[in-house]
Amino acid sequence: MDKLVRVRLLSRADLWVLIHIEVQSQPDKTFPARMFVYYYRLRDRHGVSVASFAVLADPDAAWRPEGHAEGLWGTRCEFRFEWVKLLDYAGELERLRGERNPFAAMVEVHLRALATRRVRPERRLREKLELVRSLYRRGFTREELEELLQFLDWLLVLPENLEEQFDAVVTELEEERAMPVISPMEKRFTERGRRLGREEGLQQAQARECARLVRTTLEVLERRLGPVPPRIAATLQELEDAEALWSLLAGAAVAETLAVFEAGLASACTRSTA
């Protein structure tokens, strides 16, 4: 499950319930049944009421699952859950941009990421910079801004040369506003600085960077496309080429299926060993 929260009702201090929130990034015909499985296993294990919610973050406007039903010989079970379709907010970007709520900003970032999946990297860079400027103007706290910048950096992946341009602009914004935010961009500077050390330090920094890129790539794949087969994870972990891993991370953000990503992974492995 993506998120499970235990809460107490304000009306009854002795009663607590579970709230299950599932984020689904791709259409999946098994999704309603999976939501049902989560529900009955939670109900059986904890013996309390469960509220189930789905955040549909996929690019298919027509896919709108509402529940699961099954039956046999007069016996019938029907399960329904609440859901929200993020694509429904695509026509409300101006309203989202005016909201102080961090979740409004996250929805806007997600929609921009979907809209720029197949555009030239330079356009995605412009979109990413526009989003950053918008985030700085909304008056978020330091903690909120740091989380949102991490989310933005995770979803709108750029080639490394454009990430450097992006980092430079963000650094100027932080200096203008005197905001010492430890952003993902600054963390990249730190990683690059480590690579300038002596040879042993260089190798250690490269190993850390590769491990981080593998973890991030697997997280992106699992979030967007579901469970990652062990063979893909094992192949990724064997790669020691940071440049290839950066490319694969960008591919994970736009791949339509795990098969498409695996094909790119195979090509990267071939180039890396050539």
C-alpha cells in the first residue's frame, strides 16, 4: 500500500479507523480487485473500519475505476472506493497556481510532468523553471518548499547539461530571496564537488551516485508502472556508469511500460560494456 494512516474520530475518542490512500500512475484492470484485497486484509488484521481512497495519476482520461464486485450462486460482494482523477484538474491550472495548499502545487507539478513527457528537453526545462518561480512566490515554509522542490526534481527529470542550467537559475532565485533551502539542486552540487577529490574519493563518490540513481530509478518505475521485476533491479544494480544511469532515470520518467524501459536498459548495458 502507498499510504496507511490510523486516526481517531473527533466524535468518539475510543474509536479509531484506518485510511488507506493508493496512488495509481497507470491504468490497470486489476487495480479495483487489488484495492479490495487491501481492504479486506486490513479489516481482517486490525478489526476496525477502513476508508479507501485512490488517487488516479495516470494519463488516460477514460480510465475511472470505482470498485470491485464478484459473486457466485446467489452470493455477491460489492466493494466501492472513493477516487480522484488528477487529469480533471488540467483545466484549472490557474486556480491551482493561486492556492497556498502544498497539494495543489503537487497536482500542478504532476500535470506539467504529464504534459511534457514527449516534448523537447529544452521546453521541459522552461516548464520546470516556471514551476520553481511559482513555488517561490506562494509563501511556502522552508520545509514545504524543500519537499516540493524534491517532488519537482523527481518528476521533471532533465538531461544533465540542462540540469546544470536549471541549478544555476535556482541558485540565483535563492540568493535573491535569501532562502537557505537545502534543495535537490544543492545536493547535486555536493555530489559533483565530491567527484573533484582524489582518485579514491572519486570512486567512492561515483559508487554513491550510482547507488542513488539506481534507487531513484526503481522508485520512479514502481510509482509509475507498478512492481519492478527482480531481473530489472538486478541489471540496474550491476551498472556502474553514472551517465548511463542518468539516461535510464530520464527514461523511467517517460516509459509507457516496463517492457519499454527494459529494452532501453538492455541497450544501455550493451553500450556500457562496449
